[in-house]
Amino acid sequence: MMPFKINSNQKIIIYKLLNNLLVVLLIFWGLALMGAGFLPEFISTQFSFLKLTLLLLAIIFLIHWISEDFQLNNVELKKNDKTLPILPIIFSASTLTLSILNFSLFPIIISIIITLAILFYFYKITLK
Amino acid sequence: MVQFLRLLNKTMDNKINSLKLNKKDHKIYLILNFLLFVILFFLAIFIIYKIIFPSQYFTYSFANVNSLKNTITDVNLSDQAINFYASTALNFSQVKINLELSQSNNQLENKKISTQKSYKSFFYPQGDNLINLGNKEENRLISIDNSVFIVGNNQMTPIDSTLTFESLGYNWDNVAENKSDLSTYEKLKLADTNAAHPTGTILKTTEDDDFYFIENRTKRKILNPQIENIKNAILINSSSLDTKENCALEKSVLLAKEYQCTLNLSSLRVLHGKDYRFELNDLPANLIIKQIDLEFKRYPSKENFQFFLSDLKKKILYRFGIEKFE
């Protein structure tokens, strides 16, 4: 139940705005995470990852809540959207590389094997 | 930027194209979307500004002395004086001090508050000199799994983060893997940025190569240090004890019970240490302080921007192993 009455068009506007906000904040979150990987505690001393993550979860929850009324069956990944998983792969590879800097050989090998396994299943789920 | 936002907007609209709006609502959506992006753009600018010119707040409430919100530490209030510490790993240009009283007291007007910068352990009272280290044990830095501990004198202090480790003046090259049984060692409180060096720490002045041994909250000068046996000396400045910045408290324009002043920290910036020690002497009788607030700031200037860039460069070189941390 909505605490106040809004019509379906207003719901669509809110839904679209929340989606846009989610994408921008996800990009921001990714860049901040990369920055923190590049220079640990340079960004996190002035910026709370916890608060941003909670905000992202709240937006996802709101989008899910609002979208319950919509017919979103037509929303599908287009063919050219299959290039989309490349971004998370580049992101994962970069953050992994930055996080294992100065590690000894054994943890590096284990981390790479586990990451490759996760990326393989990610590929299987999204593209197959 | 505008191109990017247009592209993003187009992508998002394609994704939810099943949700059609009439012309009027579509216009409202476009306006709101524009406003949203403008707000996010300024938010991003604001965060970048805060990273380049950071500020940090510290507080202490005398009404709730055990509150976890109290970030000012080691508050020592006597009848006539008060001193306290604020610890930060960052460098700042100025600090604004705000004292809130229970009742207005005009005698506080123009009282001078001073600050010094070093490590808490260097501000300890000086004990008897040591001829040499003799049977005194210098602390070691050891790693167990992913944690680093300060170990020595039958005590071990865990360190909470890399920031704390570096802000305490330790060097990563001195960390060794643990190979001894530490089960009988007393485990002390987790060290954070507010921590003081434990017993067994050796301090070394950069100016005259004097060495001090920290023992039971006193510092003892080592007259004949065998330098080759000292592994983890923490660099300090002997001038830290003499270099002070002062400001005179003034009544707040808006609130009668509040007194404020701003200290310039530029002369303290070059000094080693993370702890700022504040002192206010000659307190008027019957003065009841309710709360202390400190706001450390790095104001926007060419010099501070250059400082940010050099700090960034130093950290990048250290991060990628090109240069050692100092």
C-alpha cells in the first residue's frame, strides 16, 4: 500500500527515475570501489561505502515494490546487450589485480582460480 | 558529460520501453530526470571536493563521557586546566574549536587555547634516563594471517587497519611472520587511530637522533643507544614539544553559552605524528563545560591542492612498490 495516492503514470515516472538513479549510483559505486582498490583508504576516509550500499539496496527494493503493478514482460536483454557482461568482467579483473598487489604467489593463484570460476558461471548464466 | 547522460537516458528508456507515458507526463519525466542528473552531478563534484579538501569532526560530551560518539580522547579536566587529544591520519590547515558551557561565563573570553602535534607517547612525562637498552625489550611487528600485531614485553596489541599502522609511524618492511608461541602474551585493546604506542616502543627524534624508550606511560631518554639493535624506531620531531599554535576564545555571535576560535595548523603540518594535543589553562572558577567540538579543515588553496597531489603521488608510488613509505 502506498502511503499516499499516486496514479499509474506517476508510478511509471518514479519507476523510470529510480532506474536511472540506480544506474548512475552503480557506476559511481563501481568507480569508488576501483578508486579504493587503487589507493586503499584514500577515498573511504571521506566516503562511506556502507551508506552507499544501503542506499543501492533501498533503491532496488523500491524499484521492485513499484514494479509489482507493471507488466514488464517485454523487457528483455537485446541481442547487442550481450556485450554487457564484458563490463563486469573488466571490472572484476581490475579490482582483482589491484587487490592482489603485493600478495605472495599462492594466494594470487587461488584468487585467480576462484575468480575465473565465478566469471565462467556468470558467463554461463547470462549468455547461454 | 551531457552526451553521456543523453546516452544513459536513451539506454534506460529502451530498457523500460514497455512503459509508455503520455506527452504531458513524458515532459514532466524529462524535467525531473534532468534535475536528478544535475543533483547527482553536483553531488559528485562535492564528493571530489571533500576528497581533495577534506574535513573531519571530533566531539566530546561531558554529559555522556562513556558515549561511543566521543571522538576526542584522553580528556583531562582539573580545577584550573583542561587538555585533550584529537587523532587523525590526515593533514589539515586549520581547526575550529567550539566550547559549549552549561552556563554563560564571560571570564572565558580571550582565554588562549593551544595545540601541539606529535604522538601521544611523546607527550608522556619524562622519566629517569636509561644508560642503554640493557634488558629492556623493544617491540616487534609480527603478522598472523592477515593481521599485524605489536608484540613485546609479554603483551600483544592488534592493529585495526593499514591506516592506523601507517599513522602510528610503523614501516611495513619491519613486519615479520610470527614464528614464536604467543599464547602466554596478554592481548591488549585493538589499536585504532586514537591509540598510543605501547610499552616497549622506541622513539627517535629526526633533528638530533635522540632515542626514547616508552615504559608505563613515561618516556625515558636512552643515553647510549645501540643503534644496530633498534629495529622499529618511530620518527618524531623534538620541536613538537616547543611548537604551539594559539588562538583566543571568543563568545559565539549566536549562542551565549558557546565560545569559539580557529587555530592555524600550517606550522604543525611538517611535524611527524597523528595526535593533536589541546590545552586550555587558567580556567575560571565554577566553569562547567558541556561539550567540546573540533572541526579540522583543509581549505581550498593552490598550496593545499599541490599538497593533495604530492600526497597522492607518494601514496601511488608506495602502493605499487616504487617508493618506500616515510
